[in-house]
Amino acid sequence: MAKTNAPLLAFNRGLVSSSALTRVDVDRIRLSAEVMENWLPKTAGSMFLRPGFGYLGSSRNNAFAIDIPFVAATDDTAHIEFADGKMRVRIDDVLISR
């Protein structure tokens, strides 16, 4: 019977840098991933699907809106929403009203 060299695609050893992928002598590197999109690595090495986004609320009149993150400091952030010529601000995921 002929030998086959089937690739093993498990990726259950977590995320490693591209320079670490050149280490072919380490067995756990061949089970690692260089890029994980929509996956989160666990400390023990395995990975799981990332959770979905949370629903914060609708835009003004459910119209098309553009959200722009605003960062004044590392602990002082907001989201600015532009829709229908109006602007609304969300701080800590709460809509600010006056």
C-alpha cells in the first residue's frame, strides 16, 4: 500500500507568530494557527468561536447610520452616531440625551 502524507488540520494548539511556524522540529507547532479569524484562543491551547456582537439599540428612525469611535483617553471613550443629518452619542453603551 502506498504511503500518503495527509495534512493534519486541527489547530488546537493555539495562536503562534509566523516566526514560530518555521520550527518544524516541535510537534505542537504543526497543530498551531498563524491567523485566527472569528476564533479566540484559550490559555490551554485550544480555540473556540468568538461570541456574537451585542445589540445596543437602533439608529435614529432605523435609518442608515455611521458609528465612529471617539477616544479621549484610554478610560474615556464614546461612540458617535451620524444618521439623517443628526448626531447622537453613546457613552458606556448608553445613549446620551438632554
